[in-house]
Amino acid sequence: MELILKQDVQNLGFKDDIVTVKPGYGRNFLIPQGFASLATPSAKKVLAENLKQKAHKEAKVVADAKSLAETLKALEIKITAKAGGEKLFGSVTNSDIVEALEKQGQHIDRKYITSGIVKRTGKYSASIRLHRDVIVDLPYEIVAEAQA
């Protein structure tokens, strides 16, 4: 079953992609949730025309995303957390990375960050998707909170 995605779907594709999925997944989940529509020949023609018109606007968005990626690479992020030795009391998640970025003056939605749950101190890397073509690896460090 061929579908045109109306918005980004994790592990499937980005907005305006034509994807092939199993009929049950498309019919029972993607179409009713409003994530996709059927890829009929006329819908494909309309999509091609819309993509042609968006192409020059997209170039500016990609340039902005690349400049933001360079800014993010230059940042040094340290997240302090309570720890006993190397093991953290709790964990560090995408929300903690977003907070650290906001302290540095950068606002990024947490749904675009992929890092997993970290439970030990040390150096790690998070993947941030700024655009479908611009994905940046953000190194960060988790340090133990100083004991008083």
C-alpha cells in the first residue's frame, strides 16, 4: 500500500514522502490518525507540483539548520546530577539535555533529540535532527554533583 505522509512519522519517513507500508498499518493507523493519505496518481501529481514550489523555500530552511548545527557543535554541555560514585541517582534523559541547551541559549524541542536514558557519569553523544537533511551529534558530559 502506497501512502503520502502528511507529517513526520518516526522510523517510517518525513512529511511528503511516498512510502510503502503493509495495508493494515496504513488502513488502521496511519490514515485514521491523519498521518498519511492514499498515494493515488492524481495525489502524486499534486505532491510533485507542491514539492517543486517548496524547493527554493527549503534551501533557506536547510541553510538555517546548518548554521544552528555549527552553533550546537561549538557548545560544551555539562549536566550535573546526583551520583554515588559513577552511578546516578535517577537518570539523564532528553528533557535534561533540552534544559542544558536552554541555559546555553538554544531552544530545541525534545522530540528531535535521540540519546536514550543515561544512568552513569561520563561523556555521551546525543543525535539532534534539525531537518531531514541536517542531523548533528551533540557531545555532552554528565558530572556528579559536588557533595556539600
